[in-house]
Amino acid sequence: MNDRMTTPWGEFALARFPEDPRDRLRAWDASDEYLLRHLAQEKVPLDGTVVVVGDRWGALVTALAEHRPAQITDSFLAQEATRANLARNGVEAGAVELLTTQDDPPERIDVLLVRVPKSLALLEDQLLRLAPAVHEGTVVVGTGMVKEIHTSTLQLFERILGPTRTSLAEKKARLIFCTPDPALERPGNPWPYSYALPDGIGPVSGRTVVNHAGVFCADRLDIGTRFFLGHLPSARGGRRVVDLGCGNGVVGTAVAVADPDAEVLFVDESFQAVASAEATYRSSGVAGRAEFRVGDGLAGVPAGSADLVLNNPPFHSHQATTDATAWRMFTGAKRVLRPGGELWVVGNRHLGYHLKLRRLFGNSQLVASDPKFVVLKAVKR
């Protein structure tokens, strides 16, 4: 959906990425508008270093592009949306510095704008990484919808940066105002977090998993992945395997441990996830071949190049519950599989993935099930 956002800096045409004409979700919301309105009304000086963290689809940096901000994001899709939105509005390339959560942040920050992420851990990690660049005069403003801002959110700002308060709500959005206290003793950064996997889950039993902040289920093995690990295909012999939506990489690493001749491609749209997957794989001590790729699903992966795709699809995207991501993952898998290649999927029973696979592949086989999850297999004919 390509729509226009009206701001004190003008009107901007904005779209999500990848663009889908059927998608009725906008590329911004009331919290973006509230923040921009506040900056203009309070005449916040924007001539220093402006850093925008967690900008969902680039709405904030597109509006503020004349002030040459830096954007920090964990999302490849958000970064691609930002590139497209900047171009769509005639902003010169390079006006906005595009950084990921894995890049070093600017050394000095004069205005810090934070779009509160869904993950409290990611917020903690980012504030701890940015805190050394924040000084007494830094203007810090957070924004989010009321349902996204909790007491724990405010406590993080308070604990890491300084005294914090919130605004009144407007259109179900709220601002966070934080006054940096350079004398504050900050806690150490607990991220990335590592733990040993439990026994009884196949080849990776007892091995170390590394999780950067914001990765799904970072402090324990989630039950869906645990179920999947107990039912992975056992064929050997140098297959090319894709761990699609790899998260911390434990599934692809399990394949590599069981079959050192396998070549494993780890793919995710989260920079934090791919960094976690690489660290998990390296910590396993496997001497096999692996590739780590941040991207939009399987876009850019050659057609007919994989023997096996393993997938635990997410069913939400930036707060919106949707099966669009799963459908795109499945269609991407069909494209990159060789004839006879297999897609293995784990998911909640109620999501009905078997219907999608049957529609797309013409077949779907139930490999395993329990009261909550199913593992399904589809073969490319």
C-alpha cells in the first residue's frame, strides 16, 4: 500500500516492503506522527547528530532526511523499505546513514529518537550500546503505541539513560521523554546470551546456542523448535540445506552436526538472528560449509539450488498477525528446491499449513504431531 503521511516537514509517499497492492497496512502509524509533531512544536534542534532507532519502515528518517539522520534497524525489510521510500520521495542517496543493530553506532548523539521495539531485550541491548554516545544535552524521545509501552519499557530508559516520564496519549500513541544522566552507573550488557541445549533433542544435545538480543525465545529453546529437532530428516550425503527464517540457527546447526558433508545456508531478515546463527554454528565446532545471509526470504537464492528447506515460519510481522510471511517463504522454497527436493515445516496445528502446502506443491505429508505442533513435508515434483 502506497500512501501519504502528512508531517510538519511536508507530505511523503510511503510503502512497506516488499510492496503488495493487497496489503492495507500503512508504512507508519500514529506514534510516528506524534513524534514528528512533537519535534516541530518543541522546536527540537536537529542540526547535530540525529539517530533514529527501530524506524519500522523508514517513515521517520524519510520525513527528517534534510537533517541527515542515521537509522539503526534490526530488520532487512525495514532497511529496504527505507531505501525505497527515500527514493520515492526524491531524497538523494546518502542523505540518511543506514546502520544495522550489528554496526558500531555513531560516537556522539545529539538527538536520539527511539521507536519502541516489540522486544524488550532488543531495546535493552540498543540503549546500552548507544548510552556511551549520549551526553548531558542529548534530546531523547521514544515513541510507540500505548499497548507497546509498559512500565518495564520506562524502567529500561530510566536504568540505562536517566530520569524518564511519558506524555499523554494521543490517538492511542505515547511519547517517552528521557533526560540523560552522565553520572548514572549503567549495568553491563548481558547480550549476546549463551546457554547449553538440553539432552534428548538429537545431534545438538548439550551444545551451546548463542542469542543476540531480540531473537525469538533468546533465553531458552522454544517448544516448536524442540519438537522440530526431534523429527528432522536423517538423509546424509552432501545435500544443500536451507535453514529459512533461521533465528539462532539451531536447526541448521543440527543438520550440519548430523551430516558434516551438508552445505547449510542460514537465512533470516533479522541482522541479530543471522549473527546469532553464525555464532551458534561456530560454537558447535562443525568443520562443514555454511553461508549466512540477511535477506528477504529466499530472494536472490538461485532457483533449483537446494535439496532441503527447513522452516519454522513466523505468524506475525511488526505486531500484525498474518500468514503472508509464511506463504512467501513456502513459494520461495518451491522456487529454490530441485525436483525431488523437500520442504519441511513445523507450525502450530491450528495454522493449517498443510492446506497451503497442498495448494502450492500438490502434496503434503504429516511427519509428526503432538497436541500443539505438526511437522509437515512437501516434495517438489
